[in-house]
Amino acid sequence: MSPDRPVGDLFRRFRDRLVVEGPHRLGGPGGDNGHGAKATPTPGLFRADVGAREAGLAPSPPRDVEPAGRPRRRGGRGGEELTVPPATFTSYYGRPILKAPVWKWDIAAYLFTGGLAAGSSLLAAGGQLTGRPALRRAGRVTALAAVSASAYFLVNDLGKPSRFHHMLRVAKLTSPMSMGTWILTAFGPAAGVAAVAEAAPWLPERGLLGLGRRLLPPAGNAAGLVAAVTAPALATYTGVLLADTAVPAWHEAYPELPTIFAGSALASGAGVGLLAAPPAQAGPARRFAVAGAALELWGSHRVENRLGLLSEPYATGTAGRLLRAGRALTAAGVAGALVGRRSRVLSALSGGALLAASVCTRFGIFQGGVASAKDPKYTVVPQRERAQRRADQNTDDSGPGAGPNGG
């Protein structure tokens, strides 16, 4: 210890006195204080504390005394000891806790085109089974165009076409991405064959092309039904895919997202039928519009009211504006489809409104999830609420009377 430091000098002198005179000369318990009387120790002080007091140092607290301000156990008895006081919400310089999704607008477009392909193939199957050729033709052509665009957006996000091929090496039932890749692979060729079959009447009647003219219609009918069977999975798996991520607003809305996407797919398919088919053949499209609007509006209402704090990203900002526009367009499209049963113009306007509503809904859900990942409060606050509910439940379970024979 350096002798030019005051505290070090005092301690050195105290140590020298202790060696020469002994502890009884320094006021220890039972020792002589130099005036013929035993020194009475101060309560709560040890021998070292007396010397430390002479040296000008603060005494150490007694070991049998609980330090002041020691945190008590949760619930007053048992349980986990709180080592830190409850803190208000904060984050490291306000930075997000989760890394926001790196997906761009092409994934939101992929969500829309996948739903449009599914809804259009269902519409085409309805036209095929009810003898409405215009409705069948519009649904098949739109389904092929939409699934082709969907594959383009997906490959564009992956960066390399070979990555899509690599995902087909395995089939993992617990992975929405793996299952979605296989669903898209099964749906695409079926939708393609069904759409190509619509060109059969343009082929010559004789020769090799004439054989294709005769074989394409039955093959197209079978392929159209296969696509329609696969369509519900194609329409909803993207909702499961979003809910399977750690993004708070998507993960917490796992019961509603598949329903919203199913309703949006039906509404977009109905929009195609109302735009392309004459009013006399648009009956299935109007029914699709009503069913899809009911599912979509119910799911949107749930995500904006059931999730507590996590409903906020869907009600504010860009996502809130898109979802409100989607609801308004859906309601207008359904009303126009029901009122304009004999008006070609009104049916077309209703179909356009339903397609625009589907775009707004998909992009709104996408933007809501991205916003919830960027703000750390949507990660921390729900986690603390869940932890507090578990703690309250454990306290109730271990309270008086708990147990197999508790009263």
C-alpha cells in the first residue's frame, strides 16, 4: 500500500500498534482501555471494526443482520427470490429486440397471387361442374397466370431458382415452408393443364393436333378438379407460414390468419368471375363473394380487437390504413355483386373492388407484422404479461388449501 495515501498510512500505523501493544490495548472486548476499566464494546461491532473506526474506515455490517433493502421473496413465502427490482420497459438504445423480416414487397405480392390462384381455380371448378363455360375459362386462365406470378415472386425472394428445387429434396410435415413448396408444385402443373385445355377449340380437327383437340378437354377437366382440391391448402398455408415465425403480431394471430387468407382468396376469385363472366353465369362468383367477405371481415375484426397490445400494429400506420381500405372495398364489392345481378358494368366494378380489397388485406397483414417486429415493446410487454400470469397461477396453485385434499 502506498505510504503517501492517507488511509494507507493510518492502516499501517494501526497494524504496527497492534503488533506492539496487543489487541487488549486497542479497545478489544475484555481489554484495558488504559484507565483501569474494561472497554465496553459497541453493540454490533467486531474487533476489526474498532480498529477500522480509529483508522477512519467504515465498519463492516454484522453477519447476522440482514442488509437493509434486501428484496423479499415473491408472495411473502417460498418461490423465486427477486434479485433485481421490477423495471419499467426499456430496450438497448431503443433498438428492436427481434430482427425485422427481410422480406420485401415481393413476398406480400406472393401472398396475394397465391390466394388469387387458389380462388380462381375453385371458381373454375364451380363453372365446370355447373355448366358455365365463361366462368370456367376465366378461372382457369387466371389461376395459371396467378400461380406463375406467385412462383416468380417466390424465386425472386429466394435469389436463385435452384433454391426452390433444393426445397423439394425433403418433405417435412412440421414445416409450413416445406409443405407450401410441395403444395405449389402440385397445384401449378394441374392449373397449367386445365388452362391449356381451354385452347383445344382453336386446334385443327385432323392430324396430331386434332388428337390433342380431342384429348385436352377431358384432361383439362380432371386437372381442374385436382387444382381445386389443392386450392384450399394453397390459400391458407401462407397464413400458417407467417404465424410460424417469431414476429409478434403474426405469431399471436395464428388462429385468424388462415381464415383471413381463405376469405381473401374466395373474394379475389369472385372478383375474377364478376369481371370476366356475364351476369347470367356469375352466380357462383356472387356466392363466393359473400362467403369470402364473411370470413375476411370476421378475421380482420378479430386481429384488431382480440390481441390486446398486439392488435395495435394492425390498427395504426400503413397496416391500419390498408386494412380499413380492404374492409370498405370488400363491403362495397359484395353490395355491388348482390345489387347488380343484371348489370354488366356494376358487376365488373364489384369484381374490381373485391380484387383491390384482397390486395389491401394481404399487404396490410404483411405490414402489420413488420411494424410489430421493429418496435421492441410488442416483444417485451406481452412476454412480461405472460410471465406475470404464470407467476400468479403458480401462486394460486401453491396457496393455502392447495393440494389433493385442499379445502
